[in-house]
Amino acid sequence: MLTSGTFDGVHIGHKAIVNRINEIADKIGGESVLLTFEPHPRKVLFPGNDDLRLLSTLEEKIALLEKTGLQHLIFYPFSMEFSRLSALDYVRNLLVNGIGVHTMVVGYDHHYGRNREGNFAQLIEFSQTYGFEVQEIPAQEINDINVSSTKVRNALIEGDLQVANLYLGYNYQLSGTVEHGNALGRQIGFPTANLQILDKNKLIPADGVYAVMAEIHGVKHEAMLNIGTRPTLENEGKRSIEVHIMNFDREIYNETLTLELHYRIRNELRFPSIDELKAQLLIDQSTAKELLKEA
């Protein structure tokens, strides 16, 4: 039982498709397989374009798909040569001869092959020629879920974390390495870990203050996250990602920190003085603690 796609973010729509292939695999005594591609096709097709923003890194995608009950995950190497395969060659060489597909499950708008020339009608023809079955998830079923990776990206860019997390079915994550900063946060009583995101294509949500859970060495801690330019502290307009971990006093430079973004508290603001900034941070901390009580 096979399906394919980029599955960026592994949102609730993707999970519905994986659930379907798992169910059918159980009924026929087969195995569920997801075929995806690495690197992301756009990185290969548009190498000079830095606009690609992904919801999940490779490691995050694997971890998310492992939770769905999927039995096999194939990352096929995407190259310019591979992108030029005709729809026929894609089906015959990869799906039939390479994977040995028994049943293919696709969405109603599934396309494949060079310039996305292959469609569902052709897939039916190929299935009759090469002896496999095809099942289509109808438009109505997809539309009922009413979610797409694009909708999730737009919600995060607009700062609508609640909608993004609802569509994802989990709290959006950021992972990075803790780097040395200028220690201004420590000077005002709110020491922060400066996070360098591991994947340059990972989508960074809208600037603002967030209530998050910070995981390090497998232990989660309540924390506040600031994304933005820290205008009160004269950060020269440089965008940074800084985390204040509550009730935490350890050096974690060069270590990996993973954040679960639960709530967006407010926009980033410029305050008339450091004292007023500190007063607001105390309010933010109290708000974050309250919001994270059940995290």
C-alpha cells in the first residue's frame, strides 16, 4: 500500500492519508509505504531561490511519521535527472520495478513525472498495464479536512499560532544550537539562550513573544521565546531567536535545544525604558506560566 508526496509538516491532512493506507494494508495483509523525496524538489529545481520555507526538517518529518503507524518510509534522492522522468518511466521504473507497488493511494489532484505531466487518468491506465490497483481519496474528503501545508505556513507567518497548531495536530517546533550572545538579557534579570536554527529553510514564525516548552537532554522546561529585533535593546535590526528558560541556571552553549510553541502572547514592542521592558517581561512570564500549566 503506497502513497507519495513531500508531506511537509505532516499535518492532519497528511495523517488522514497515512491512516487510510494503514487501514487498507491491514485489510489486505500488506504493508504501508510512503514515498517522499530528499532534498525537497524545489531545492533542486530552483537552486538559487532562498524563499523555500519548510514546516519540518528531515529529522522532524521522520519523527512525526513514526508516530502514525506507517511501516515503511522511503526517501528517494531527488535530482535534475530524476525530475526529467516521464510519467510512464516514473511509474514503471520507480513504483513498479523499484518498489513493487500493489495498491497506490493518491489525492484527487495527484500529479507526477516530468513537469507534473502525469494525472489520475494516466495512473489508471498504467495500473491496468502493470497490474496494480489505484485508489483515489476524493476531493470532498480532502476538502472536509480543509488543511494544507500552505495554510499552515501562512498562519505561522501571520502569527496565528493557534490555527497553525490546530492544522498541524501538534505544537510547532523549532530546534537549534545555543550560541553566545551579548548577555543583555542576563543584565536585566532575564537570561536568554540565543538559538541558531539548524536548518536554514525552516520557517520562523512571526516576530513576537511566545509561551513555549524548551526541551534539552529529554527534559522539558517552561520558557518564553522572543522572535524579533529586540528594539528596546538596540539590536541594530538583526532578527534573533532568544529563549528565557524559567527556573533554569545552567550553561548550555553549543547544545541543541528544541522548542514547542504553544501560545503567542503578544507582538514585539519598543519600550521607552529598560525598566518598562523588565516590567512587561514579568507580566509575560506570569502569562506564559499560566498558559503552560497543562502543557
